[in-house]
Amino acid sequence: MTAVEERKREPAQRKRRERKESPFVAFRTALTAWLSRPLASFHLVLALTGVLTVIGIVMVLSASSVASYNPKTGTGVYAQFSKHLMFVAIGAVVFWIGLRVPLERVRRLSATATVVCLGLLVLVLTPLGSTVNGSQGWFRLGGFAFQPVEAAKVALAFWGAHILVIKYNIINQWRHLLVPVVPIALLMFALVMMQPDLGGTITLAVVLMALLWFAGAPKRLFGVILAGGLAGILVLAIIAPYRLARVMSFVSGDPDTSADGFQANQAKLALADGGFLGKGLGQGQSNWGYLPNVQNDFIFALIGEELGFIGCAVVLGLFAGVAVVGLRIATRNLDPWIRIVSGTLTVFLVAQAGINIGYVVGLLPVTGVTLPLISYGGTSLVITMLIMGILANAARHEPEAVAALRSQGPGKFGRLLRLPAPEPYRPPAKRKGGAARGGAAKAARPAPRTARPSPAQERRRSVREPGRRTAARTAVNRGTAKRGTANRRGHR
């Protein structure tokens, strides 16, 4: 075969190769190019928040229509749904505030927020608090209710990250690592368990563990904390009869739907009825009273019944996306406080979703934790929207995003939401006597006095090395003599 024929065949072979690899390679190339854009993390947070919120609106409408209808009180089928829409609107405003507020201001106010949350956790145990589902953990004002433990989780994440960043250089010492973050967290645990609220205590513990993990605490500490946490959960389960009944029902796998495992068994039946494609929106039987509290803690069971395995897989994929994007934001930021806060809030949200889905499918005992952004609204929905707003704000503080926003303008979403340009990260100034800020500053400094030889040391060196100095003098004298001879020859 001649060279001309080979050159003619090369384009055809290249086209066949591109045709074989085009679907996967094109998708991978497009995805990689899109993820490399400066604001990819920011847009992903917006998309995930919007999709999960829309799914929650649709499923709450399906779950609450029957339970809302009450001809005696005159409430219609859309009573709870309208209230959920109101909480979504409040959450949207809170999301915008979390997206717009400077993160440095959030950090400065974290200590005040923690003190306020501790005060609210104390006040809710007084007659000012209200009891809902056996837990005195609510403040009621008219038709609104507020649960302070939800705000305490976020305040602990902000303030704990602030303290651990300040103590970063001495965090290898146990007393600086544990104090004062762990004592304040334990005080919150005690106040929440006095309500009692086991689900709130578990999620608070997740926040504490995530804080210590992202701050770089030694791994042996987590073994101690896990052992202590399991022992505490065992004690709390034993001293409360209703919690002990739940745990024993989970351990024994009691099939009796009239006993303490009623909700757990009904949730599994709803998932089984849904099959692969589900019965369709509004066609599930769980919202007709067969599964109590379906719009709150067990809404994932209704998703499985009406949307089937496909709907459950989509929800799981969305929360997996929250985990990936949140950790991406944490790893791409330079500010250590933003890194710790982003990682902690991401772990908290995903862990809460995992706990809720885990006890719905029968992998965990029932603890009464809502499914973020999907369960019926209230304090949990508003606080979750605030967390997503903070994550979106942190995404705009990635170095590439800061450079793009400050050089190319705020973009479409920035102009629509009136978002200010983020400030680039500036490391804190070192104290006097500390290390230099950078290598250039360190190189520009003169050598310390102890590193330079003193006059006495120079005299001693000259005594030790007389030959070298004499040779140097001789060379200098010879050069001078040669220059003088040349000059004299020139004058002649």
C-alpha cells in the first residue's frame, strides 16, 4: 500500500473511531467542561435546592390532602398544603439572606447565636414551651411554631468552626481541641434530651463529629466518642419506655402491625405496594390514614408507594448530589472556616436524610427525623433552606468564582438576586514574632544576627586559614603590578 493510499484512509478511520466513542466521550467531555466553570458549584446548589423543594411541594400536597380535610372545623383539603407553601416562601427569603450575607459577618455573630440558642433551649423547658408528640421542644405563637433545636445545630456548626480555626496551630493538644466546643455541645445534648428529643440529640452529635473531623482531630478521638455515644443511646433507650419499645420492636422484627412497630411496618408495606414505577401521584393508600404522620417523618414511604423505585432512586441521587457538591465546595475553598462549615453542614444534611430513609426502609429504629426539603414544612424546612443558602454563598467564595465575579460581573443570577461580589480570602496577619507570611517576605529579610559571623569569629577564621588569605593578597598584588606595568608601557 502506497503512502498516498494510507493518507486517504486515515480520515475514514478517524471518523469511524470518533463515531464509536462519541456518545460516552462527548458526554464526559461536556460534563468535565461544565464542572470546570467557575460558578458550577453555585449553580448546582441552586438546582438541587429547587428540585428537592419542588418534589417536597408535590409530595406534601399528595400526603396531606386527606388529613387536612375536617368538616367539623371547616378546614379544606389544602389547609396543610397552603401552610407548607407559606413555609417554602419564608424559606426562600431565608435562602436569599443566607446567600447574600457576608460570611465574615456570620462568623462574627456565631458566638452570639450560640448563646441565644442555649437560652432558647432552656426557656423551652419552662411553661413557655409547648409539647408536641410527647416532646416539649416547641414555642407556639398563634398558628406558628418554632423548634429551637434546629437553629442550635446551625449555630453550633458556625461557632464550633470559628473556635477550631482559631486553635488550629494548637489543636493537637487535647485540652484545646475539646474545650470549649465539646462542653457546650454536651450542654446542648443535655437540654435537648430533657425535652426529650432523641432525634435532635443524634443530629447534634452528627454536627459535633463532623466539626472535629474536618478540623483534623485525631482518629482515636472518634472511637472514644462513638463508644460514649452508643452507651448514651442505650441508657436513654432504657430509661424511656416508649423508646425502649421502639428499639425492641426494631431488634425483634415484630410483624404485629398493631404493636409499637405499626408505623415501621406500614412504611415497608407502602414501599412494597409501589413496585418499580409506583401507583401514581395521589393514588397511594398511605395518605388515607394507613400510615400516620406520613407528610412529616414517613414521606419517603409515600414517595416509594406513588412514584415507585424510580422515584426513590431519584431522591437518593439528589441527596448524593448534595453530598458531592457540598464536599466539592469544602475542598475548593481557601478560607479554613468556610471549609469546615461547608463540610459540616453537608454531612449534617446528608446524615439526616440517611437516618430518615434508613428507618423508613427498616434499617434503623424510628427516631422522628424529617427528610430535608421534602417533609412537611416548619422550622426544619426554613433552617434547611438557610443551610443551602450558606452553601451557595460558600460556593461563590471559591477562588475561581471570586476571580470571575470580580472581573466579569455578577452574572444572570447575581443580577437577579442582587448579590454583592465576594471578597477574596486574605490570610490573617501574623503576630509579632510569628513566621513570615510568605516565602518572598522570608527571603527578603536579612539573616538573623546569630547567623552572621561576628568580628571575633572573622579574626579566628583568618588565624585558622592564613594560607588562603595570603594567596588572595598575593593575587591582588600581582594584578595591581600588572596594571601598573601596562600603564607605564603605554606612557612610554
